[in-house]
Amino acid sequence: MKAFVIRARLDLLIRLVDTTTGAIVDERNVLFMRDGEPLKPEFRGNGTYLFINTGREDFLMLIRVYGFEDYLCRVCYEDLDPATPEMNVFLMPSENVFRGEELLSLSGTLPFLTKIEAVNLLRPVCICNEYDVKKKILSVFGYGSGRIEMSDLYYGLLKTDKESYEKIEVTETVTPQSVRLKDALQGEFASNSPIMRVVFGTVNENGDYLLRVRNDGKDIKYLVRYEVKDEVRFQTVDFRNKEALI
């Protein structure tokens, strides 16, 4: 009798995250499409889906989750870790079915726009203290009496000009007051600078953009970072006003 060996390879891991809060999306009414064809990944809890033996050719993925805007992206394996190809997908709540805090949106059209994101200037997660260049470890301390919580991946470190921020990616919590960064800080480092969580928006090929946040306080002041061709721009926006990117 011949022996059969069944090999299972993880070809993609996707983790669904609510971009406005950083919380895992646990909604089970989810549809994945690969180049227009439905996919059935394995659900492993905590918003995590595994794609086993599906191949590693680049493809266009559509993710449709009840209560959120459709998410369309191109999966490029060249950009992923070959050992464990994983993606954190940041979903934007839909105004049509969302229940809870009011949602505020920034939308419009800007030619040649490719990316858009923002940080809440009035809601720091923590304050930076020291930075170890060799180990790429950033030590922080709490903002006010708040507890330090850096469980998200992406944050913005406000620069000394107060009009821009450096985007940082956290790979590991070293101690309750320090984290390791994926890449070394590129800009000028200044102690006591606030660190804010990044909220991601969407842009289509025509330059139509949408960025949505929760109306969870009196002041909704965000520093928006956006890329036009190869130029990075920043603009401070109050989401209660009908502003547009310039």
C-alpha cells in the first residue's frame, strides 16, 4: 500500500482590525474574493483567517465584512515575509449599518493621491522617553494618569515642528514601558514627544479618498499624512468642518 503525504502550507494569514479603534473585528459575516472568485479560509478566532495551500501568486483581494466598508487591495508576496506571509487589514466602519458612536468622515478627490492616514493630536497613547539606536528600542511613559497600551502595530511620533510625524511600526513589547521598532527612527528624536495611534483611510486609482474617525469627544483634531506621487504632505484637520486636502 502506498503512503500518501499531505502537506499543508500557510500561504496567507489575514487579521481584521477596526482602524478607528485598533480593536479586532470579530464579525463572522465575512466574504473573501480572489480575482473575483470566492475564497474560504480557515477562521482561527480573534479576527484571524488562514489561507492554506492557496498558492503564492499575486492577486487582487476583495474583503467584504458586514458593518464595514469593502476593502480592496493587491496581495504582493514580494512585500510579505516568506516564512509567514501575513497582513493586517484595517477596516473602516460603514455609516450605513454602524451603531454606536457617531462617525465623522474626510472625503474628496485629489489627483495622484496614493495613501492617506492620520493621528489624533489630542489623544496620545504615551510619551516617548529614550531611544536606543542599536537595539531600536523606544522607552515611553504614560500620558497623564493613563495606562500605557501599545498593542497596535503602527503609531505616529510627533516631530519637533508639531506639524508632522514619523510613522513607526512596533514589533515587540520589551517591557511595560518599552517597545522594539521594526526600523530605526529616521528623523530627529526628541524626548517628551507624544505618540499617537495611526488611523488608515482608503484611496482609489482616481484619487478619491475616504478617512473616517469616531466622534468620541469635543475635539476631533487630526494630523493627516498623505502621499501625492512621491511627496509626503501633512495637514491638520478638524473633522467637524468640511475640509479637503490641498
